[in-house]
Amino acid sequence: MCIYIIVEGKNDRSKLRPLLQPEINIVCTFGTLNSDKLEALREQIYDHEVYLFMDNDSSGKKIRGILRDAFPDATQIYTSPGYAGVEGTPEEYLIARLEKAGLQEFIIYEAQ
């Protein structure tokens, strides 16, 4: 089974990519979700393991709410409101969040 992490933007993806093995798919919403984009995500991710890792701001919360409805079984990963989104979160904290979500076997610890 494939694993997908959905993030808001390409900077979030760029921040996570060096921390995770290549078999983890990191998909961007690019900050917006219309019905076409949401349907494309559903088709792409259909029946795979999904994690939602959005920024802890109003935009991220809005996107998380839409995605939570689309992927009700998705695991939620949260960053601290004190950081400027996923891209502004220190790698050590991101790794701790990924571990808490149960993804430790896919983490590349040398990336720190």
C-alpha cells in the first residue's frame, strides 16, 4: 500500500522531502481546493494510507477541514502554532511529529 502525505504548498513538500524515504508520496494542494482538484486527489490517492499535514493557520485549518471530509480515515499531523507553517518548522520538530504519526520507519534521520 502506498503512503501519501498531503501538504499545502511546494515549500512544505520541499521541507519534508529530505526527511522521508522516496516511497512516501508528498502531494500539494497549492493552498486551494476546488471540486476538480479535490476529485483528482481522491482518484490519485484512492484506497491508500493518507496523512494530512497542514499549516496551523486559518488557511491550513480550512483546507484540513475539507480534506478531513474527503479522507475521513486520514491521520492528522499538526505542527505548533508557534512556527510559520510546515516550511518554517525546525526539522527536529517535524521528525518528532512524523514519529508520533507512526512514520518512523520511513524517516531519514541523517537529513538532520
